[in-house]
Amino acid sequence: MQIAVTGSIAMDHLMTFPGRFAESLVVEHLDKISLSFLVEDLQIKRGGIAPNVSFGLAALGLSPLLVGSVGEDFGEYRAWLDRHGVLTWPVHVSETKHTARFVCTTDADNAQIGSFYTGAMAEARQIELAPIAARVGGLDLVIISPNDPEAMQRHTDECRSRGYRFIADPSQQMAWLDGPEIIRLIDGADYLFSNDYEDTLITQKTGWSHEEIVSRVGVRVMTRGRRGARVEVAGQEPIDVPIAQETAKRDPTGVGDAFRAGFIAGLSWGVSLERCAQIGSMLSAYAVAVVGTQEYRFNSSFGRRFAEAYGDEALADITPHLTGLRL
């Protein structure tokens, strides 16, 4: 399956606050908020949703096309992705802007406060998918993840006009999008990804009920934190998948991206939607156990841990595809 992953490409500056943000917030004075937190450490990691998803897909044996915009400072990051099986040649390089930056602090409750510098990401709106598709003989699936809003709209419109199947994943941009913009991004998508909080935002901003949202897309995939994931198709019983047991909980950054990578890898393997969600949950368990969104390694444990989480029958369904694991 030829998969193009569009979205933000960034460097992550990740910090840890040993206390709880909630203890410093005074609800009655949020309009005057002015806070700083003394953090314990600083980790500078590779990030951005599109590379995170692409890295996970490549780790599971695929060769995804990374589509986004970066600055001339992207060289070392590009080499890293190339070494790990991601195809980076479609990436646009800005002549004037730096690669985007995500600065995030996580507290003892795994609550997060983050800021995002757009930088070169704004030029993603200049990217056309058709030349990329022509070079590789067509695109089987395009993932439209958080990015420059105009780029997201352009990619979505092009997928519709050219008949490319696409995944709508507006997630982190949901707060900035209004109802009509969200409708334009998700209506008619082959797959829609969100978490349960974003599900509420979609409902509030579009005026659609949860049931109507499900009817407007092919497959609805919703992550629900400790309650696992739910997959819904109109007219069918929902599929609920519990989380896979993690070995540690070090940093939640990029866990949702890992889930998406695992789910989409399952689609490319042709396994059931339930198995897709289980693969996504398993990859999430690896991601949360490390600091950094592309630092996890399988070390031959993927099959064993998958069977422990979901059973031998589930493992048998995916075993033919595990020979291509890269990590």
C-alpha cells in the first residue's frame, strides 16, 4: 500500500514538572494568569505528527511518504528518517523559515502545557499531491494530520477531486477550526481519527450528533485514554479494544501518533478493524514508555507482548506481517 503522511514536521523540546499544574491554577483569576514552572530536565527530540506517524509505519515494515514543509535545518532529521525507512523526498524545504518547534511541559499527572512555533510549516500549503502520486504510480491512502490549516484544506480537497482515499485527523488543530472548516475536513473521509475530547469539540462546532458524524465517514476511530479505543462503522456494533499493558509511563507525547501508525499499518496488512486497533494500542504502549516520540524499540518483543495483551488468535492473524519489523 502506497501511503502518504501529510502534517506538521517539528523538533520537540520536552520538559518535566515534578508538581501538578492544577495546584497553581486559580479558577477565579484565569483571565490574569501569569505562571512559570521550574522543570527538572529538558529533552530535545525529533517530532511533528507526520514524522511520528511515518516513523511508526516504517518501524512496522512499511515505506511511507512523508509530506510536509521544513527549514534548511532539517538535514540531520532527514538522515535519521531515511535510515529508519521513511521516504522523505516529497518534503518541501523553505528558503526563509526554520523547521517548526513544539515546546511542552508535562506534570506529575501527565497533564501538558505546550506551545507550537509554525515556522516553515506554513509553506505546506504550497505542496500538491498529484506530482508525488505520479512519481510513485498512485496513492492508496493519504493521511491528513494537523498541519498548516490551509494545507490541510488543500490536501483534503485534492484527495476528493482526484479520488485518493484519505484519513481525516484534525486533532490538535481542532481548537482553531470553526464548524464549516471541520466539516470540510472530515465529511466523506474514509477514516476519521480523534480522541474522546475532540469528539466533543466536533459535535459542538459542527452541530452534528455523534451518530451523524459516524454516518458521514467510512470508519470512525476514537482513542479514549485508559478506556482504550473504539472503532465505529455506521449500522454496525462498535468495536472496543482495551489498552495494551505498558512497561512504563514516562511521556505521553506522541502516543496518539503511535496508535495511528499501528492502526494504519494494520489496514495495509489487510487485517480486521479490531486487529488494527490492537496493533495501534500495542505501538502506543511502546511509545509511552520512553521520552521522545521516535525512541521506542521492539527488540523482538512485539509478538510476545501482543499475544499477552490480545491472545494467541490475535497474534496468529498478524504474525505473517511481523517479519518486516525494523526496530
